[in-house]
Amino acid sequence: MLAGPPCESWSRARGVPLHGTSEFTGLVQRCGPRIIRDIQHLWGLECVTIRELEQLQVGNALLGFTLLALLEMALADGQGMVEHPAEPEDLPHAASIWRLPLVKAIMQLPTIELPRFSQGLMGAKSHKPTHLLLLNLPQLLSCLHANRVRCEIPRAATIGKDQSGNWNTAVLKEYPPAMCKAVAHALFQATCDRPVINGATEPPADFLDTCKRMHVTAYGEGIGADYVQR
């Protein structure tokens, strides 16, 4: 199982003062999204706009599903990885999924690890510190080191908007190719290391057909949405 629940409502980029000049008043004004979670309200502030409430509901639902799926994998002695921005150690009052009591309880499982690394070493345009909640996946750390493309963490900042008006953090929603390769290698090694159960039945044909149709060979240049609602 691999999961990266959306971080838009958790991001430390929220609440950061952005300096932009109004063409009408000539005054410098803040134009970034406001904070909608904090350490006292990890599941969301009590007073928010309708749009912010929708962000909180989607973020909470997908995170809840992710943690439930990880627990099911733990009961089955399977492998799993949950990716999310690293806990902001310099912001003790900021919200982070790693500060949720539920996540802290899961982290006590003997098969769980929580390494921290920089996606910048894998090719991301900025540091992007990341925590990975790993279930029975000790191979991943060595695979990350084997596939990293930089020796130094990049110092570029991705706060605010670019010249086209797009958020600089948008490009960080997608994992660098080197990170995807490392995760694929780790899962492949973990699968190969698993013993084959005698008498195990073959997967259903329709399931295998579905998996084959999910194989991607063409890639676009746009940044996809965090999730798709159906």
C-alpha cells in the first residue's frame, strides 16, 4: 500500500505573509491562504469558510482512509508507506499529521518506522522535508540513498506564486522520478523477500486485467489534482 493524503490543509506554507502590490491602492497586501488547523485543532478550526470546510473534510476523509488501510495492512503483515510533509520542528504550535494522537499510537507498532528525508536530494526543486510512515519496508532507506540525484539539499524557496500566477508549491505535489524509482525498487525487493504460500490461489482474471490497464506509458507535462472526486 502506498498513500500520500493531500497536504493542502496542513501545509506550513499556509499563513506565510506574501507581499503583493494592489494595482488599485498601491498598498502591499497579504494574498496567501490562511491557516485552518493548529496544534489545538488538528482536525480543523471551528470557524472557517465553506471552501475551507470542504478542504478540511476531504483532507480528513482521505487521511482517515489512509490510516485505516495501513492498519489493515499491518494486521495482514503486509507492506505500506504513507508520505506527508515532515513535522515542522521549528513551529511547535503548527498542525501536522505526525502530531495526531491516532498517528502517534500507530507509530508504536513494532513493524513501523518513521524516517525523515529531503525530496530535494531526489530532484525536487526545493528542500521539501518529508516523513515516511513505513510498514515492514526497511528496504526503502537504502533504495532512497541509491537513487538520489543530488549530494546537497537545494536552497530554493517555493513559497508564493510564480510569474504566471500559479502557486510555487504546486510542482511539489508530484514526487520526483528518482523517488518513484526508489519506492518501486523497495516494494519489488519486499515482494521478492516474502515467502510464497503453498496452495495459494491465483488472483481473479478480471483483477489482473484491471492492473494491466493501469500501466502508464505516456506522461503529460501538467500538474494533476491532489485527488479526484467521483
